[in-house]
Amino acid sequence: MFQTSLPLRFAHCDPAGIAYYPRYFELCDAAIEDWTAAVLGIDRRTMHQDMGLGLPTVSLHADFAEPSRLGDQLDFTVAVTRVGRSSIDLAVDISSAGEPRFAVRYTQVLTDLAEGNSRAWPPDLFDRLNKEIA
């Protein structure tokens, strides 16, 4: 499992200082972007611009346990739960000070950006991903 922490900033909150739910998804994407670099060994710039690959989300499910407030430090855990020929399922669990805040389950698909269709994982990435299954 990959772990990272991100602060809940003013830009992520509604006027009452509570996390605005669309911003949660932006924060999750930031954590997944960090996971991509750490686990796959490829940063998003390289993936998109040099390799012509993307990892768009095709499905997600979110559960919200408790509200987060401006200034909270959010702890993200990203875990691989399934690897397909061209897809991956990720579990992203978010807490603050040990208290669950929300969880998101993603399916993402490796995509050839020029063609706009799915592409099989290169063997080295497929092997890395399978070693990460929780």
C-alpha cells in the first residue's frame, strides 16, 4: 500500500470550512498521481507526454464517513485490489488523525491517448501492479 498526506486547504472547502465533495476527488487524484510515480516508477508528465498513455477513471464509488474541515491533515492510502489486461481497481481510503473520513473505489483503464482506446499493460508494469495487490 502507498501512503501520502495532503492538507485540506481553503480552496478545497465550502464557505463553512467543510470539505466540498468534488474537491475530495481532486485530492484523491493527487494521491493517485503520487502513487503512479512511486509504484509504477513513471510520473504523469512522462506517462502522458512521452509515452502517450493516460489512466482515466471509468468507474468510481465513494462513501463519506465524517466531514473534513479546513486545516485537517488528510492521510491517503492507495491500494491495488485488482489488475486486468488494461485496467486496475484502486481502493483509496482517507482519514484524519486516525478517524476515517471517506473512501473511494476506482476502476481506471490504461489508455492510448492518441487512439483513445484501451491498451494492455506493458509486461514490466503489469508485474509491478500484481506485486501490489492488497
